[in-house]
Amino acid sequence: MARLTKSFVDKLVPPATGYALYWDEQDRGFGIRITAAGKRTYIVQGRVNGKSARITIGSHDPWTCDNARKEARDLLMSMDKGIDPRDTRKEEAAAKVTLRDVANGYLRDRPLKDSSKGEIERHVTTTFEAWLKKPVASITREAVTKRFNEIKTKGLRGDGPAPAQANQAFSILRALINYAIREYRKPDGSPVLTDNPVDVLYKKWVPLKPRTRRIPDGKVGSVWSFLQQSRDVAYNRDTLASIDLVMFLMLTGARIGEASALTWDRVNLDEGWWHIPDPKNSNPVWLPLSKEARELLTTRERAKGSPYVFTSWGKSGHLKDPRDTMKKVSEVAGTHLSPHDLRRSYTTIGVAVCGIDLHKVELLTNHVPRGVTARHYLETSHLQYLLPEVQRIADWIVEQGRIADSVATGANVVALRA
């Protein structure tokens, strides 16, 4: 034993292996540990409810000898009162868990699709950016209500009401906090968090009408004609990929994430199909390609070293959002359109215009069929047998494009009802 001082600690010689302990002769239980690597750490050892407990205080520099000694006395006093400082520290650490920590844990532990992970990460880092580094326990009901109303009425950047985004964002937050309630516990096993502040939004969620927006039937030809003409004059690789992706969406009714990340190893141009291995409904599917879609993909230049069909210079290596092309398509269609609106257009053309049975269109858009027969008796993965239906939709779109071209050039053409 010796009086622990800065000079004494600085002069300690590291042991050849393992570590060595030195105890203070004045304050019993206060000591320092030095490893073979020379790391010096202040410790304290005492008994709590009859059981020995050794607790790390901190490293020599930034801890001074005097500060470490004071901390040791406080810890020993707590132990004498029957309070285990280790439990207190665990509880304090759990109470300091941030929203970022919770999101990391949730994303790590839950079997989520990449698209779901992306949505969660987007809201955590944008909608809830101000709370990201704060303890999740500090998020109050008042703060939740205020932020929800902001997004609902003004949007994320003040660019207009966004009730759907508000619903989605706070549904994610509710799931994250429920995860924190289950995962983060006090030493006695009780939850650190006992209340989910998002519950304050009960009955306040914005009721949303089903979206029906799509390309107006009378504008499908103009849109297709515009895309064909734009493709002929595309001035760079990304622009061409954006145009081709939108055309592919019109011809297949695919979800944007499924189409934009399509890789060449999931396309068979000889047999005329493309494959989605991990779709939203978890039903791997092989979908037929119309002759127009095959021609579109056949004429796409393959970027050297890239596995993607719709390549981009961006970090992901493929297009994610053909925003510029969709903006121009919206102008031609006379209404604001998103990639998902093209999916609704495909469904409407298939059912209402081409007279295709609804369950077949549901299969082609990779929805779970509603009917008993379709769900239990039809092939729902290998859908090449639905090529005639896919071709009918493509033929109608292309024919509308020809009519639009003729009208634009003043040709004597009249569109006849099918």
C-alpha cells in the first residue's frame, strides 16, 4: 500500500503481463490498476449487501488522483447504504439512450426489407432530426403533438400539407419507442420507459382517402409519344436511363423500387421474363415481358462493370427516382404524377380498357389475389402464362402513342372504339 498521488501513479512500472493493482493506504478500497500496455485506471472496491463489488472510476488523465479519490469515497458511501453503483450507472445509461441508438437497435434486430430500412432511416434523420441525439425518454407528448401537426399542415420543409407523411413518420416513431420500452431495462428488470408519447395521437391520425391518381386515358398516347421522342434525343446516360425506367414502369406496372434496382441477372430476354426475388409481399415472381419491353431492354447499353439495368452515376449505382422525367411526363399528362401513379395507370388500362380479369392484373402487379380460386389454385409465381395479357396492355399503350403522333402531325386519323 502507498499514498496514491499523481507522481506515484506516473512512476508506476507496467507489469510484464496482465495487470497489477495498487491500493491507497489512506482511503481503503481506493486503488489503481495498471496493465502491461501501461494503461492506468482508477478503481474502487467495497461490499454491497454482503457481496464484493469492484467498480471502474476512470482512466488516469483525464481523471486526477484527487477527483478519483473523491469519486471513490462517494461510491463507497453508496455501497455502505446498500446501493450498488453499478446498477445506478446501468439505469442512468439506459435513461440516456438516444433516438439514434434506438433506431440502430431496431434496424439491427428486425428482419426488414431494404426499402423499409430506408424509410425508417429517412424519417429518423429528417422528420425527427432535432430529436436524433436526445434521450428518447425526453420526447414528450406535447412535443409529439406539435411536430405531428407541423408535418400534417406544413410538410417537412414548409412546402405544403403532408398528412400521409405525418401518419407514416409517427407510426415509425411509435414502433421505435415500443422497441425501446421492450429492450431497455433497469437492473431490476423494469422498463426504463413506461409510456409511449406517440399514444397521444390516438384518434388524431389523419384519415386518408385511397389514391386514384393516374395518367388520364386520353393522355396515355401523348405521354408514350413524348417518352419515345425524348429517348431518341437523350443527351447523357442518366437521362436515357431515367426515360427508359419510366417507359418500363408503364409497360410493367412495377413498383419503383423493384424496377429501379433491377439487375441484368434477373432478366431473360431470350425467354421474355424478368424476376423479382424479394418483393413487398414476399412472393418471388417471374413476370412476362411484352415485345415492347423486351425491345426496350435489348436496346439499353450495358454499363461496363455495373450489374444494374437502369444505371446511374450516383452512389447506389442505379436510378432511384426518375424525378426530372416524371416532371416532364406530368406536364404532358396535365396532372402531377409519381412513379406509383404509373402503376395505377397500368392496372386501370388492364382492367377497364383491355378487359383483363382483375385477378390476372393483381398477379401481374404482384398483389396478393383477393379471390379464393386465384389464391389457392392458380400459379402465383411463374407468370409467363400471362404474356398475352401483358401484350394486350402494351399494344394499347403503343397504339395510343401512334394516334397521338398522328394527331400532332395533322394526319387524317380517327381513333376507333375497340
